[in-house]
Amino acid sequence: MRIVVAGTGGVGGYFGGLLAQAGHAVTFLARGRHLEAIRRQGLMIHSVHGDFTLHPADAREDAASLAPPEIVLVAVKYCDLEAVARPLAPIVNEQTVVVPLLNGIDAHRVLSDILARGCIVGGTCSIAARIEAPGVIRQESQLRRVVVGALDSHPHAVLEELVTAWRACGVEARQSADILADLWSKFIFIASFGGVTALARATAGEVRADPATRALLVEAMREVEAVSRASGARVAEDVVARSIALVDGFEPGVTSSLQRDVADGRRFELEAFSGTVVRLAQELGIDVPVHAAIYALLKPMLARAEKHGNPA
């Protein structure tokens, strides 16, 4: 398969790196010192599942000179989605399948508005990975899961090929018959885990070990579950229990990307997480006091990061 990875961070670098290591033609889009390091030393993956280096790696700053690929993986922070998607338009045609692997609940809608010629699908992933240093991805949990699916719920041949390729690399991957339910299930977890860990400045182990903080996390998840059901999503009855089980299964030191960005003073995905929960809840007439507090308390930090121009 010919694949373009737009965003070579923890998600794109790792999942795209596995596909490149398996022999697929993968082009990585990156920038700055990260791009320079990949060009110089290759893309290095340090993982609990085994280390490897892609050298040389096809890494570029933009996709302008590329022929339309079969698949575009979009793996950037939600706040950068529009800016990253617009330059992709020239290489996306009717046969290109665009797979968003990022946080939030409506990335597919944003991409559909910008990449009108492409086949936009839904996608979500669960992984603890980050850029450890320029050119280096650190993947630090046993969990590595990807779910993709056509928005009309019909099976897609290219998606099945992609899923099969990831499975061959050891990833827990599947094509979903109800990707919107899967997106909401992930959102219930990540919006709550991200918000609570960022506000508490605590790891997964610390959050789950303290009864008061654990209870707050559960309540935050229940709030998003209520919003999801009111929005028409068919999430599982035990979705909160499954989300908490996911947290309980993490290595104690695991942190959320939102927490790391807040701690480092970088722009972070507050609007995609608690901001979205609060807005949708207001439209639906639902009370979400935990997420309202997370949103209000983190907004000054986001304003500070944006004022100082710190990138996401």
C-alpha cells in the first residue's frame, strides 16, 4: 500500500512506522527538528513491543510532489487539523481513503469539508506514545489498538487491507460496523482521563489509587456517556466500566497527552475534549459539572500557552 502519514508524532510515527517496517510505501510528513532528525538518523521507535529504526525513512515537510496515495493517515492534534489538512487537498482524489487517528469526536466532519474529493472514514486509536526526542518515538504501554470504519457502516476493501496489515504487525485492529459508537466510546475515556489527569497533574496510577480522584474520573466518564446517548450514539451499556478497566490496565506511570502538554506549557486540546462536552451538553440540556470545572480551570493555561506561541 502507498500511505502518507500526516503528523509523525506518537500516533502517526508509531502506527505508520510499523507499516513501513512491514514493507509498505510510507511517506511521513513532519517539520522542524523532528524532520531534520528523521532525515539524518532515521525514524527511531522505542517500544515495549520491540525497538526498531527506519533508516532511511521517506520524510518530507509537505506532500506537494507526491502522487495520490491509497491511504492518508491524519494523526495530528485536533487544534492543528485544519492547517494540516488543507495542504493535503492536491494529493487526495476519489480513490484516496483518509483515515483520521486523532482525539475529538468530529475530525471526519472537518476533513470532509476540506478534502471533498477523498473518501473520508472514521478512525480512532488507543496508545500511549509520544515524541521522546527529535526523530525518536517512545511507545510505553502494551495497549496498541486501532478501529476504523466507513461512516455509512458498509465494509471497505482498502480499510480491511489496512487492518490486516496492522494485525500482521501485532496491532489490535479491526474494521467497525458502527464507527460513530466506537468514536464516542473512545471519547468517553479520553476526554475524561485527559481532563482529570491534566488538572490533577497525576499519572494513571496516582489517579486510580486515590478514591476521591478515581470517583471524579468515573463521574466525568458518566457525564460524557450521557451526552453520547442523548446525541444518538449506540455505546455499550458497560462503556464506563470498560473505560475504567482500561485505566486500571495501564502501567502506573502512564500519562495523557493533554496532561503532558499542560505541564510543558504547550497548546493543548481543551476545546476538543471538555470544551466539546460542555458545548454539546448545553445544546442537549444536560448538566456536566465535572467537565465544566475542568474546562474553566484549564482555560487560563491554554490562553497562556497560546499567548506565548508554544506549539502543540
